[in-house]
Amino acid sequence: MKIKELTVYFILAYLISWLLWSPMWLPYFGISAAPLFPYQHGIGGFGPMVSAFVTTALFGTRSDLKALWSSLFQWKPLRWLLLAVFSPFLLALAGGLVAWIADGRWPDYTAFGASGEYPEMGVAGFFLFNTCCFGFGEETGWRGFALPRFQRKYNALISTLILSVFWAGWHLPLFVYRPGYVSMDMGAAVGWYFSILAGAMLFTWLFNGSRGNILACALFHGLIDVVFMSEYGNAGMMQYIGILVTFWGIAILLWYGYQNLAPDERITALDRS
């Protein structure tokens, strides 16, 4: 593991995203900011992806860049791609079952996939927005670049724990301007971090199991975001789904063990060179 390479990567990922988000978080500190562009929050999601390619260009070779780029369009193994696409829908249904048990009624799925924040997008547009900005935008960096480099030195669980801290820290500006984050108290913030950690284990499982398929991770990320942010007519659904994600992550750890968190060997940066 090359500390300098990872240090440059994380600094750039934070810097790019935080600068793009600055018109939204600087006013909280009484600082005037640049004009706000439409969908600027989503554009900031590309920070980890841009950083991954820049850092690879600085420290790697042309073949490293080619390997990173080609992994964005790797549709095999197909079973993992299908798992990435369909499992979020099963998670939404399972969350509905929990809501029915806890609240005595099913959530309203008629508005599933619609965004209250971006109603003009429609279902397909909202999915593409999340998949591009936060699926490819994040996963090319967190899993495509950082995770395999951590796994060159540590087992999958330790690598995931370390990465989850950096992944959570990247979200810090959101706590002063995004509605769902601003309303969190300390207890909710701690719960949010554990959902990040559980989610990170799911992504490690998907990444290692699919032999480094960033396309699968990006689709899974985009769909999970849609599942979390859809309108269900039940305020508890996001919490129920978060609990299910946490149990899913724990189940993966118990089933596959801490070495790989997946049925195959963990992926290191050298495996894709």
C-alpha cells in the first residue's frame, strides 16, 4: 500500500467535491459563495471519480488508466450485475414488510422512484442522475481506486473499516445544507455512520465477488439511493431500510468471513494491472 498515492487521492476527492458544493455550505458560515448551478449537488458527486483518474495518471501507467476505465463497463460476471440491479428492489419490499409489521400498514409504492427534490426528472431520470453522479461518481474512486489499494496490505474487513471513515468524512459538508443531514442529532449521526459502514461492507462484498466490477457497484449505488429517497408515504421507511442494510452487512461478515467479505479472493490494485 502506497500511503502517498492514497493521501493524494483522498485530498483531491475531498477538495473537488467540497469546492463544487461550496455555494451550498459556505453561506452557513456567513461567507458569500459563487452562484448555484442546477443539480450542483449531484455534480459534486464526481469528485472521487475525477480524483481516481488524476491520481492514477500521476502515479500509475497508461495500462493502469486503461484498466480503471474498462472496469466501468465490465458487465461480466453477469450474475453479480443482476444481483446489483435486483437486490435494491427486494430491499425496498423487505422494508415495506417491516413497515407493515411495525406500523400496521404497507407503504405506498405508487410513487417509487419519484424524487420530491427533483420531480421534473421522472423515475428514469432520477435513476440515471443517481447512477451517474453518485454511482459512477463515487464508486470509481471509493471501490475502484481506494479499496483495492487498502486490500494490498489489509484484509477486506479492515480495509472496509478504514475506507468507511473516509467515505463518511467526505459527506461532512452535507450536514449544514442537506435537509436529511441537517436534522440529525448526535445519536442519529452515529446511526448514520453505522449504516455507512454496513453499506461499505455490501460494496466490498459486491466488488470482491464480482472481481472488481465497478459497473455493478455503480448500478447498485444508484438504485440504493433511489430506494432510500423514494416517497413511500411512511416517514419510517428510510429507517427500516437502513436497519435492513445493517443486518445485511453483518450477515455478509458472518457468512463469508473477514478476510474477503465475498466468495472469492479480495481484489487488490495489482489484480487489475
